[in-house]
Amino acid sequence: MKLFSSVHDVPSIKQFVNDALALKANPYAHQNLGKNKTLGLVFMNPSLRTRLSTQKAALNLGMNVMVMNLDKEGWALETQDGVVMNGTTVEHIREAAAVMGEYCDILGLRSFPKLQNREEDYSEDFFNKFVKYCAVPVVSLESATRHPLQSFADLVTIHETWNPLRVGANDKPKVVLAWAPHIKPLPQAVPNSFAEWMCRAQAEGMLDFTIAQPAGFELEEGFTTGAKISHHLDEAIANADYIYVKNWSSYKDYGKLLDFPEGWMMNNEKLKLTNNAKVMHCLPVRRDLELSSEILDGPNSLVIHEAGNRLWAAQAVIKAMLEELK
């Protein structure tokens, strides 16, 4: 594996899930792979779980780790070709990425969309140029349109916690991605990525997948092929085994937080409609706005377990890349 930017970079998601769980059971078994190798983590935006989990994953594999908050500690980058750099930008991404590739064996990059120009964001111009010019394997730590490490950890969590023998269980888990309220427009990267991974898992017979969102918040169709789509939360979560709560802004009216009806925050009353569903969220979460405190503090919440699995997802990805470098 030389690039991890989406589920399309994974030959077998079932095998990848098993690899992550094997590392969880024996975290230090492959420290020889990372000996004298360096992982560089480059952040253009804030991070808690992604930074700490990926750094810890590399250390578990015996690697050295360097972290750079490029938005605060680096030069202002120019990404466009053919421009005279007589403005605010100081260094071109061609040189910046290439130099990082000289220092590191593997690089991770995190960058967010601007939510102003859909074509620009969905072109993944910044991420793709970084991959092109650094000339080493790259892990996406979240990009404008996807967050594959999060979605991989989410699938690991569902697989690990699913118990088909419990009373009332479906033959395979019913998973619902449920839109939630927020005070500002948020990127579509997490829901895009979650939908893409769950649609792939559904196609491979691992689960059934539904997306619930108010009208106007439909995701780009390429990420949701095969998913059931509902504009009614109560209808969508009926008999659900897992509910993945997340806000996102409109794709059609790009980057906007449209008006939406009441009743889209998950709480214990709505859980009564489900099959005693486990509730997931990528974090950070705004309590009692996106998701009720009674769920977050109760027995149905998987948010901490899910965040813990970010470590094993990252370690499985880095391990696969290190094996290519041998």
C-alpha cells in the first residue's frame, strides 16, 4: 500500500478489519518493520484523535515520528502553478512536499475544505499535489472529501461489537448514518467516507446501510451508491442496530446550513424505536445539540470505544505501507 485516501485503496476490507483487530490483540509484534523509519504527520487543521492515534500507532511499530502543524509553523504555501509568487505565499507545494519526502519514509496529511467552492474542494487539489510531489507513501489524515482512517475505525468497531446472537438481533447489523443539528456548516468528509465504507461493506454482505437526512442535505451520489436514503429519522432508525450520528452541510447548496425540521437530535426516547442500537460519533461532539448527554453518558454509547479503535486502524494502514518499503 502506497496510498491510503479512501476505501478504494483497500483490496479486502474484511481482511483489513481482521488485521486491525490482530494488532489490537498484539500491538508490538511488528516493531521490526518500523526500525529506522520515520513517519511525518502534517496538519493544516486542528486534531486530537487523528494526531495522537496515528503517532501512537507509528511508535507501536517502532518508527520515529515528526509532527508539523504546517498552518501555524510553516511558510504560507502556494498551490497553483504558473503564478508569480509576489503575494502572501512564500513557498510552493512542489518544494515543500518534496522536502518532507526527503526527511520521511511515510507522510500523513490532514487538510479541510474551505466550503466555498465545491469544484475546488472536490478536486482534492491540495491533497493530490502533496501526494504527487512528496514521492513517498501517504496516509490521509482527513482531506476535503474523506476521512478514511475514521471510517476504517468505525467499521472495525461495528465488526468487533456486533453480536448476532443477542435477543432481537437482525441477521446482519442494520447501520444508520443519521444527520444531526449543528450551529455552523460542517464538511462532508466524515459522512462521505462513512457512507463509502458502509456501502462497500454492504456490497460484501457485512451489513445493511441506511442514510437519514433532512431534504436538501443529500450527499454526492458517488459516495452513497447502494444505500437506502430516508428523509425521516424515526422511519430510518426503526430496528437499527447501530446509529452513526454526524452533522454535515449541504452538497447541492454547497457549504450551507439549510433550514431543517425539529426532531433530528438522537436521545433515549428515539432509541426506543431501535433494536437497542449502539450509538457512534467521530468526535468532537457538541452535547445536547448534535447528540444528547443521556446517550453519550449511557450504555448505548460507543464513542470512546470507537475513538480507541482509531489507533488500531492507523496501525494497520502504516503496517501495510511499511511492508511495501521492505
